[in-house]
Amino acid sequence: MLTALRFRLAVIAAKLLVRLCRGFGRGGSSLPGRAASLLSPGALQRIAAVCPGGAVLVTGTNGKTTTAAMIAGMLGRAGYRVIHNATGANLTYGITSAYLQDCDLRGRPRGDIGVLEVDEA
């Protein structure tokens, strides 16, 4: 019960932080994920686990952003609702933020599949 409450609070806090960051002219691409991870350490795993189509992870030395954008574009044109970290925030907090921005207040993803640029750091 406490875990579910912490997760719900993490989702709400992250969504508020996204709006605040953007309201102040900041991207809000990592801070919401960081806050959510502090409130509910398993937030990313919990959301990603219920994404119906799973995730496509793009990693490597060069070309991650372009490749991820092309895959997300193709899947989007094929009718999928894509969760994508288009801002380029490709570490854990940025990926968490991407999922949280595209979920409802209960933490259920609105997208069908995640296309995520991931850095190995």
C-alpha cells in the first residue's frame, strides 16, 4: 500500500515538475525523473513493465539520436503511440522522465511502445 502511494506521489510530483520547468523556460528532461526516483525508487521499472509493446533501446557511440528519431517516426506513422526521449536525456533520470510524461496520473503509459536513446554511463 505504501509503495503504491509513493509511486502515485512520484508520478504527480514529476508531472508538476515538468510543468514548472517548462514554465520557467527549462527543458524539464531529467529533474522530474530524478524526483520520481527519489520518491519511488522503482518508478521506471514499474511503468516500463506495463508498456504493452515493450521498448526499443538505441545505444552506441554515434548516431543514437538520429536512429531513435527515425524508429520513433516510423512506428508513429505505422499507428503506434510512441514514448520517446526526444530531448536527448538518455540516462536513467531522463528515461524515467520520458515515461512519466507519457503516462496518466495512475502511472499507466499512454504509449504502445518505448523508443529510447540510452547512454551506457
